[in-house]
Amino acid sequence: MSKQPQVGAKKTGSLKGISVLVVEDYPFMVDMLTAMLREFGVGRIIVAENGEEAKDLIRYSFSASGNAIDMVLVDWLMPVCNGVELLQWVRGNKNEQIRFLPMVLISANTSERVVKTSRDFGANEALVKPVSPKSLSSHLAHVINHPRPFVKAPGFFGPDRRRQFREINFNDRRKTAPELVKEYHEQL
Amino acid sequence: MSSSDANPESANPQEDMDDGVEMFHRVNRLKMKTGLLPNDDNVFRIEKEKVDSAQVIIESKASLYPNEVKNVLNALDKAWQDSKKAATRDKAKPHLEKLFHKANQIKDLASTFSYVLMQYFGMSLRDFIEKIDIENPKHLIIVQAHIDVMWVVLNENIKDEGGDKAKELKMIVAKAIEKYSQ
């Protein structure tokens, strides 16, 4: 008997119609990433060995005869053209569709410098190695569910990283730092 | 025009009144491509079963680790021999770049399968290559110490960094760096 969809059940979406470009120079890591993406149900996975090859594939995918790439997963450290250089090329591109392409930068380095550099060059997300199915799936979902508006400012084009302050119309139960410190001392 | 009714294919610049930067609010095409509406309550997510099944596939690749590390270590060794044979810093540069990337690959591979000690030496070697002077004989000793201990780690299948052998190997490299890095 076939399963009947539940009335009122929330839809979760599918990656069947999504094209992902994986840019990574190490074949073993390419296998790992593509295996994960396939299991997640990504419809089309394209692989580039380095940033230069990725540029050609992106250009072609956004040409009249191409099938547009929806998202790029790019390794930070690669010979020929690295992840940051590719990111700069994408964000500085004259083609409007290429400029807004969601970019996830993969790095083995968790240092603040790496996160800051990814942000400064306009990455949508920074993913830390080793990449697990859990971390990859949550980053993909975040890029899909929470796209930030883009900002164009002198010397920067990319997702808006500024904190957003929003008015709330209910009782704020969060505590301020001085309140937390006071509470801590009271508990001692 | 509000952000929600903009043409998905066109950027929709809006002036931010606070700081004068140009803001682009675009329709969420990516979410639409997953079959959901950009602003509805449905949140895109990858089902747990798919994540679990990907995890099983990744774990099944762990058996390939020893052979794969061996291949990369061989390539790293070759890049190191080529670097040493190069007569000048300029000629050594492409070989050292290859060595740098091979060390990085070992680090990535080891971290994926939780081979902590190999990850430590891969990263240490990669970081040292960034500042190496190939014409300084002392620096050659440091690289060689790294490569030697990495072979030991592989051949003796040492995974963690807590055991006596692991501590001994880390000490060898630490002493080489301390003695010869100047």
C-alpha cells in the first residue's frame, strides 16, 4: 500500500533540482563530498579540480546554453587558484547571476582569521574540516533557509554580515551581561 | 518595491538609510528550487535518514585510509626529494608548493578518520613548509624529521597522540624544530 501524505504535514523540500559545484583538488576528498551530496539527494553535482577550472564551469553554466549552478562548495587551499581567489572572482563578476552565487568556503583552519577572511571576501558560509554529513547538511540548509541580503559598499560586495537589531513586542526574558554577572555572584 | 515581490532574476538594490550602503534583497530562488515557497513557514531540511546513510558511507571509506595515506606520503616524499635536488630557491618553489599541498592532504585525510597524531604531523609539516628556507641545511633536517615520523605513524598504525610512542615521536619533531629552526 502506498504511503498517503499526512494532511497538514510540513513540507521539507528536496535537493533534486539543485546543481552544486564542488571545487577541490584532492580526489579522495572529492569522493567524500560527492558521496554525501548524492545521499542528500542533490540532483546535479559538478566537480572542478581548482579555481581556474571552476571559473570556466561557472561561466559556461550561466551562458545561454548552460544549466546554471546553484551553489559552490570550495576548498580554501588549492594549487593554481585557491578558494579565496575564486570567491573574489565570483563577487567581483560583471554577470549579475554569478555575483550572487551562494559560496560555501571549506577550510581546515578554525582560526578567527579564516572566518574573518571568508566573511570579508563574501562567503555565505565557512565550513570547517573535517566535513561530516551532519555539518554539511546543516550548512546547506542554512544557506537555503537563511539567505542574507547582499551589501555593496566601498571595497566589499557580499552577504550582509552585520548584526540585525529587531524590536520585539513581547517580554524579553534574556538577561544582560551585568545581570548574568550579578546572578553568578549571588549563586556563589 | 518590497523584497518579496522582486523579480527572482534581478537584483533589487535598496538604499540603506543608516549608512548609505546599497542593499540587495533578492527572492530566495534556492528555496524555490527545493519546492518550497520563499516566505512560507516550511523550512528546508535534509532528512535524518539521508544524513545517517551518508555517515555510513563515509565510515565505510575508513578502510581505504592506510593505502590512501601511503600514496600521499609517497608523493610527498617525491616532492621533497625534488625540492632538495633543485639548485636554487626559485627552482625548488614548485616542488615545495606540491609538498605543502601533500602535507595538507594528509592532514585532511587523517582528520576525517580521526587519526589525530598523523593530523598533527601533517599540519606541523604544512605550516613549516610555509616558512622554510630550502638553502638552510638545518631546515632540511626538520622536514626530514617530520617525514620520518609520519612513516612510523603509518607503519605502526598509531591513531591517537596520548600513548608513549606517540609522545616520543612528537618529542623528536619538537626537539628538531627547537634545535634547527633558526
